[in-house]
Amino acid sequence: MQTVKSYPMRPDLPEPPRNMLGLPCDKRGYPVPWFVDWINGEPEFRAMDKSKLLRAIRERLCWVCGKPLWREMVFVIGPMCAVNHVSSEPPSHRECAQYSARTCPFLSRPHMVRREDGLPENISMAGIGVKRNPGVTLLWFTRRYEVMKVAAIPEAGAHAGLLFRLGRPFLTEWYCKGRPATREEILDSINGGIPLLYDANEKQGLGEEGKRVVDRQIAEALKLVPHGRPKAEREGIQRNRIRRALRDGQTAEELWEAEKAACISRQDDL
Ligand SMILES: [Zn+2]
């Protein structure tokens, strides 16, 4: 049995949701999510406890608090997961996901980077993990997902393990620095990740067809990015723009530049 030492919670943190009240706090006073591995009595935030991963899937437990999930499931993901619809971690309760996006130091501070030093060698994300901090956290609300078993592709740097294919979202919420993200922050973050996506595609030898799939996925993901205009108007404008761009054979990068320019000019209008 692993000893778990808990410290008082930081006074500047908001009250956690009821499900998270039983979680221990680390030395800094942050609640330690259920999935975190404990090494020598200290939480190792960069590592997940593999037995918890299997339990979360089999028993439908929340990844943050470890209590049973209802029908609604919320994936806490980076913006690039909105492009490929794949996550390396299982879903959480709405309240637990929102609390994490607002207060977790790694999720809420874009300049924090994942430290790789001192990390035990056997800890690795399944598939090709993106190690950058995207700066923007996306909450993906859905009612279904599929577990995929992926094989290692050593030449592409991909590890074997389990990945989660996300069901269609009925709601998305975007956060940056612990508050709702602006459209420009989201677009900046997606843009920063696009080269990594093409790179991973190339390493897996998916060729031109694979690139076209990625282009299409990026265009679809852009539809989820919130907009400052009324819903009906913005959907019409965005749909037409994306349709026109794809018909004209525009690449995802060009489409992104057009989106960003449109975003800047709209802000100027205000
Ligand atoms: Zn929970």
C-alpha cells in the first residue's frame, strides 16, 4: 500500500467540486488528481497510474476524482486533439474537468513546460505524444468514446498503449490561463500545433492522402472555435468561407491565415 501524504489546500484556490473534496493535496497545496502516480510517497504529476487507467475504462470512473461517471463525459485535451479526435486520457465529470482547466498549474499557465528530467524511463504516452504545452485547454463534452489499442512504431517515436477516440461533441469549452480563451488565443495555439501534426503524419508514412485527411480535419476543428458574432450569422459566414476555401483547393495553413485575419479585423471593428 502506497503512503499518501496530504497537505493543506492553498488558500487562493476556489472551493473544489464535492467529488474532489476527498483528494489529497501536494506540498504546494494543489489537489492531486486520482489518476496521478505516487512515487516514494510523492505525487508524480507527469505520470499516470496504469492500474487507474484500466479501472477508469472498465468501471467508467472519472479521471480526476475516481468516482462513477454518468452519461455525460468530458475530455480535458489540447487543441490539437480537436483535430484528430484522439486523447491519451479518459474522460471526467463536467465539474472536475472545469475545475482542472481553471486551477491546474500545467493547464492554466501557458508558459509552464513539462519537465522531462528525473522521469522514470517506463513512463510514456501511447501514440505520438505532443510534449509542448499548448497554452489552451479544450473541454470536449461527449456521450461516447472508443478505446483503441495502438502498436509501437519505433521509427515514428510512437509508443504502444491505449488511446481514446472521441465521440462527437455536444459542447466545447476553451480555456487559457484559467479563464475562457479568446478566439485569437485558440487560433494561435492550433496554428502552433499544425506543423507537428504534418510531421507525425510524415513519420508514419501516410503520404499525400494522409495530408489531405489532416487538411480536412483542421477545417472541421476550426468550426468548433468560438466566435464573437451571433450564432446563426457566424455559422453561415464560417460555413461559406470553409466551403469556398476547400473548393478553391486552399491548404489548412492558408485557411488558418484567413481565419486569423478575419479575427483581427473583427476585433478592430469593436
Ligand atoms: Zn470527477
